[in-house]
Amino acid sequence: MSDEVTGRTAGPRRRGGRGSGTVRAALSTTQYRSLKHRFPPSPVVSEDELESIHNASLTVLEEMGIDFMHEGARAILKKAGADVKDGVERVRFDRNMIMETIKTCPSEFTLHARNPERNIRIGGKNLAFAQVASPPNCSDMQGGRRAGNQQDFRNLVKLAQRYDIISCTGGYPVEPVDLHASIRHLDCLSDIAKLTDKPFHAYSLGKERNRDGMEIARIARGISHEQFEAEPSLFTIINSNSPRRLDTPMLQGIMEMSSRNQIVMLTPFTLAGAMAPVTIAGALVQQNAEALAGIAFTQLVRPGAPVVYGGFTSNVDMKTGAPAFGTPEYMKAVLAGGQLCRKYGVPYRTSNVNAANTVDAQAAYESVFSLWALTQGGGNFIMHSAGWLEGGLTASFEKFVLDCDLLQMVAEFLTPLDTSPAALGLDAIRDVEPGGHYFGTAHTLERFETAFYSPIISDWRNFETWSEGGSPTAYQKANAVWQKELAAYERPAMDPAIEEELDAFVARRKAEGGAPTDF
Amino acid sequence: MSDEVTGRTAGPRRRGGRGSGTVRAALSTTQYRSLKHRFPPSPVVSEDELESIHNASLTVLEEMGIDFMHEGARAILKKAGADVKDGVERVRFDRNMIMETIKTCPSEFTLHARNPERNIRIGGKNLAFAQVASPPNCSDMQGGRRAGNQQDFRNLVKLAQRYDIISCTGGYPVEPVDLHASIRHLDCLSDIAKLTDKPFHAYSLGKERNRDGMEIARIARGISHEQFEAEPSLFTIINSNSPRRLDTPMLQGIMEMSSRNQIVMLTPFTLAGAMAPVTIAGALVQQNAEALAGIAFTQLVRPGAPVVYGGFTSNVDMKTGAPAFGTPEYMKAVLAGGQLCRKYGVPYRTSNVNAANTVDAQAAYESVFSLWALTQGGGNFIMHSAGWLEGGLTASFEKFVLDCDLLQMVAEFLTPLDTSPAALGLDAIRDVEPGGHYFGTAHTLERFETAFYSPIISDWRNFETWSEGGSPTAYQKANAVWQKELAAYERPAMDPAIEEELDAFVARRKAEGGAPTDF
């Protein structure tokens, strides 16, 4: 319970202070970097029950198998001893082979940023928050809901840079469909590399995109190919095609990224009742089988390559088939996923999710239930931490700001409770007679400005004052905040030579036609 | 992790089922009785740090003391060896005396209802939810915010009866200021005794009200004075006048209730920065000193009398002095309070709180942060579980329904994850080829109706359907639900002889003038 394990940046404790050793002076939120878990994870199943899930998933791998839709991948698997038949996509795995293969997974590693102060530790007790990724739509209170586009994309990326609690972008915060698919990754990734100084993600949609993403990350850091390969600087999410399928772009993504020691996050999309059994335990069995197969594959490509176990199991509304998020079932799946990851010694990726259509009470409670589960479940790398709405179909500017507030509250919850003699306050208690108050005591005056978390959104005015102020909802307050933060955005410094190299690379790759769109 | 410790009523597992042995048939939510904690509590301080808080609070009691504003109470304390000086309200306690005295506190006991199926176990792993209590105002979407009155009081009491997740009322869900203070307790408590079959609370506002409350509880149960004294059937909240003061009505309340073996919940109102030190640790020291003094007093009145340790420490907004709730600081205080209660072996009362002025995202996230803390903190008896708004100044009909949904989600989260072979679903996984789906499998068809929690409020329709449906927010949905539930209310059966006795008692006490109003 010492300061050492909490990871709040040293230096002045609160907003308004300046983090020690940070490159951006006067940024108000530098204490929200390098967060660490403080509470022992909550187990949702017993050790025996965990073994049952684990063993059932190994039975899936051994008896039913996974389709690997790439011949080169199957050749790697065959060479390693998996049960591969010529011309057949289905691959089966001896249970011992799986367990032996994943032994080389590192339990903790660093995702490097072009600003070393923004490096992210992944695994162990570390907790990092990535922005919402991949919605086809975005929305804000004035503009309404609209298809993703480059301007909104850039604005959301800028907002990701504004908050230190956001460790990095998690992909494209909205899909800019006004950019042609062949060159979208070039524009988007070079934008992210310039507009933020944080690490980023490349989609696995054909090997060219992985390669371009790695080159952009390398150039942005101004490092050699050798250093890039020694220091993971890019990550990719691989969502297996549940049930039990890894397609060509996914396998290419793993081969490209793992072979160069970059980070793969293997996340089966196992919605109980749709792409997975209707029971949470059954969905977990399938999630685990798919995750283990993909994780093992990364280690066959390159033993020791950094890999993350992704849990995304939730349930569907059985009346409509619509996905549900932030439910009690989701919470249990998150806790169980954490238990599996700790068993395997692999970092754990999970998400801050909800299925609300607007920034109302539902959006908030489903999100906080998600945050509860991922905090108590020991999640290490949290996708969709800020901005996700409608089960991921929309990136909301207001929800982004609201989520940053929620994440900061989680970070504050994870700071230690100061029980030093001065904090115990016996002198203060002695100073105040029964029936008195503490507003004017020396103990209070010394601390009142920094004593408590000062929220972004929460409105604590009394009803009368709040009514006179126009009765703003949290949604309306968040609307004002994101506009102010966007207006205050400043581009982080970049060496002009690096920027020139980056632009030249993008121009060349565009001239070459970008990447194929027939993946 | 067996069913045994989860407390969901046996019988059909889900909504639509009928709880076994329950008196009201076809009530859809009977599985939400007798909830139990499942997760090990999360410690926010180390054992050493807990000792520091504990020791500092004993120093407060030993060196600074607590004002006991009742001569008879001081006589009891003096006889027991406390440091009491004639004519002086300040009482100091030897630290060993406090620890010896609280040894007789029972760690677990039953609060009896007139319907034995509604008895509440308090302490140990038990978790019970009481409705919002004591706001001066109430509000709903159509009627707006208004002063409390008898009609709204009755409607909120009826709603408390509608949901099984609500273990009992927690006081008056809104203060009916249209009833004269001298007879308000008679009307309100006889209303609650008739309109619900759940246990209830009497305010400690002069000894006559405690006595009337106990008599109403006894008559409603149709039991003798002896049985009443053997079976705790009423509870009272004692909020010490922080800092360090227990006034006359509070001490009378303890003496009346504890001497007859009824339940006292001793809850200091320690807002850090206002009535307690600005540090959370300091506020906890003061909370603990006040709680221990009051709890010790209950045991001097009657060793073994049922008593609950109440934690209510939160922070204020230091810019305005307004109380804040559901904050990170509140969460830590809730966890630390749980650690203290487990140390002393005394049941723990805490609350579901927020400071929002409307049923928006803030109301939801502050509430779920509270629920997170009280679940991970091992709270046993939760006040203000449903309906609280504006830091307790308003009882909201919509928030009541929304909170019932949140509480039910917590209850579902506390059910075990079924890992039986059928739930692991290997046969289902075998049935579905890669690329397929589970919608039509036998495994799904057998379970889909009851597989997942079906929420009261959450709207999982896609954006288009939701928009066509008028884009309802959670607030609007809750508005429709409470009206429907109120319309569906049915009064629980009561023996006519008991009702007659109850009415006669109330009539007689009214004729006698009720209770003094100069407390």
C-alpha cells in the first residue's frame, strides 16, 4: 500500500501541479500516468472451476480445433507439432503443446511512445487506458450522429492528447470513411503520430498496413530498425472470427507484428448466445480456446513476442439479438478472464463498454459497472476507455469527456489513503470543540485546495443554484468541456526532420497506391 | 462459491419464476431476497494503517472525549467506569474499557418483519437494501420538485413494497410535512406497517416516538411484549452530531431501543472538511471515535443488544462547502469503514449516494461508484439504496426505479457463475462450425429465456429503432415504470384484528396529543 505501487507521478499531488520529469509543463493532469492496481483481484470462480474452464477450452483445441485461414500460418503450426492436414484449414492442438508454447509469453513489457514519458507498461499490476476505437459513426450534442470523417477523427485524436488519463489511442477513434480505404491507414497513422506523442495501434487488415504502421511508428520515434525491433512501439488488436476462426488478415497481422517483436492483443469476440454458447461459462471456454490458439501462434512466430490476452465476452439481448454491455454477465466474464490471464501469466486486455444510445444514466451505469469489473478483475490494458457509445457503433465527444472523468475517479480510487500522523488529524480534532466545524482550522486551510478530487463533470451545486444556472445535465456539461479542451489543444513538438521523413514516407506509399483493399 | 453462500432464493432461477416458500405468488422478483456477499472485501489500508486509525480514535475518546447530552446516559457511563464529571457533558473513555464493552456486540442478528419471509439478516456476509429515507422533498418528471407530503410518502412506501430487492423502508422515504410533527410518526409508521410487510425504522426524536414505533412494530407482528424483546423488530438510525456530540433525543433513542433489544445503527455524519478533518483518514478517526462511543453505550444499556456500525464519511466540495457523494474519497472511506467493522465484529451500515440534481449520468455514476465501494467493502445494511437524489434532499420516483435496476444488477453480479458441464457447453461448441452462430442450437433454445438478467431500464435497441421509439432516456423510461408499478400495487394481507388494534393504538395516541415537538 505504499506510494511505490500506485504509480501516481511524484511531485505536486493534484490538478494544477506540474508532474516531475514530464516533457509538457503545466499540463494539469500529469499525475494520471503509469497507474497501478492496488486491490487484490476478485475471483468469480474457484480454482477448481477455473480449471474446468481451462480444461474445457483445451478440449476444444484438441478435439474440435480452430480454422487457420492462411497456408503459411498452418505451415508454422505444423512444423511446431500441431495437427494440420494438407489443404484443410482446421487445426487441432495437443493440450500440452499449447501450454508449453505459451510459456515464452512475457508477463510484462513496455509499449514505447515517441515521447518516452508516454511509454506504457503492460501487464503485472499496470493499468492503462486507450481511447475508443473503430466506431463507424460519431456524435456530439450540436452536430448529432454522423458517419465518421477525417475532421472528427482528428478532433477526437486531439482530445486523446488533452487528457493524461488517456494512455494512447486504441485505433481510429472514429472510422474516417471519407478517406479511401487504400490510403486511410497512411493518413490516419501519420496524423496520430503527429497530433499525439502517445503510442498507437495499427489495424491488421492486410500485411501492407501492418508494415506501413510499423514504419510510421519507427520514423516517429526516430529510431533504427534494430531499436524498433528491440522496443515494441506499436500494437494491433486481433479479433478472432468467433466461433473458432482466424482469417488471413489476422494471421498476417500476427506474423508481421510478432516477427518484429510488436504487440498483438488477441481478443475473441464471444457474445454469449450469438457467436458463443448462451452460457457465460461456455462463452469463456470458447474465448479461452480462441485466445490460447492465437497467443500460441504468436509464440511460434517469435518466442517471447509481446502478446496480450483480450477478453470481450458479453451477452446479447435474447429478445432481439442485440449485444448488451456493462451487464452483470459482462462483469463476471471480465473477472473470470482476469483469473485465466493470471493463470497463464499473460497481460489482460478488457474494455469500458455500454450499449446506451445517448449520454444518459444508462451510458454511465453500464460504463461504471464495466470499470468496476475491470478494476476488480485486474485488467492491464483497457480498450474503448473513453468515448464509446451504442455498443461501439458511435464515438461520442461528450461521452469521451465524461469517461475521462470516470477514469480519473478510478485513478483517484487507486491512490493510497494517507494515514500519516498529520492525515490522522488528532491535532485538528483537538482544535474543534463538539458542535463546531473544521472549515477554518489550520489543518483544513493547509489542505483544502488539494484535498479532494475535483471532477470534470459532476455538478455539486445545490438545486436552487443549479436551476438558476440552467439545470445542466452531465451531458450538457460534457458538451461544453470537449469544445473548450479542443480549442485549447496544442500539437506536441516533433523534430522537423522526423516530420519530413514521415511525410515523405506517406507520400511515397500513397504514390505506390497505398494498400490493397481486397483483404 | 456454492449456491449456499449466494442467498438467491431457491426455486426457479429467474424473473417470471416464483420463489419457493414466499407468501406472494407470482411476484416476479422474489429471487432478490437474502442476498449474500461473494467476493472477499477489498482492503484500502494495511493492517498497520488500520491500527493507526483505530488507535487514533481511541486517543480521541481517551483524551478529548465525546459530549453526552443526557444526565441519565452519563450516569450509566459513570457507573461503567467512564470518566464522567458531575454537571459536565464531556465524557472520556479508557481505551481498554471501550474495547471490553463492545465485546458483547452480536456480529449477526435478524430484523424481524410481520411477514417472516421478509425478515432481514444483518451482519456476516448478508447484504440488505433499505429505501431512501428522510428527504424533505420529492420529485418526479411530471410533477417536478415539491415539499414532502403524505400522498407522495404513501406512493413511495407502496413502491418499496413492489420490489423484492428493497429489503425494507429506511425511514420516511420523504418527510410528509403536511402531517403535524406531533402525530406524524403515528400516521407514517402505521402506514408503513400496513402498506408493506417488511421491517421498518423509527426516528429517534424523543423517547415517545421510539416507544410508539416499537408498539406499532409489535402490534403489526401480532406478538407479545416478551417475544418482541426476544426478536428485534425495529431499527433506528442514530446520527451523532459530529463533531463529538450525542444529543438528548439520540441518547434517549439508544436507551429506549437497546433496553428492549431493538436495533440501533450508530452513524456519525462526518463530512471531511466540514464536520470532520479535511483528510479522509482524519474523518475516519472521528467517525470511529463517535461510532465506538455510541456502540459502547448500547452495550452498557443492554449487553448483547443488536447494534450496527454506520459509515457515512464523505467529502465536501471545498469551493462551496457542498457535500459530495459517490466520490473516490467516499469509496475509500466505505472500504476503510468495512475494515473497521470486521475488526470489531460489528455489522456494517453504509449507503448508495449521489449529489446529482437530476436523473442524469452523474446520478448514475455516483451511485454505481457507491455500490462498487459498498460491495467491495462488505456493507451489510445499505441505507438510501433507492430513490436518493441531491445529496439526500430529494426522493426521486425515477431514481427509485433506476436504483432498483442497479441493485438487481449487483444482486445478479453476486450470483455464482455456473461452471457445470452443461454450462461449459462443449456439446454446443461442437455443434457450431467455425463461422456459424449459436442462435438456433439446442443449448441456446433450452436457456435463452432465462439466460441473462433482463433489465428494468436499459435500452438495448439499435439507434434507429430507439430513435423511432422517441429516443427515450433512462430517466424517461424510469418515469413510465414507476407509474406502472404504482398502479399495480397491491396491499399485503393483514389480519383484521391486528389492523383494528393498530388503528386503535394510533387513535388513542393521537387523542393523547402524540409526541412532544420540542425535542
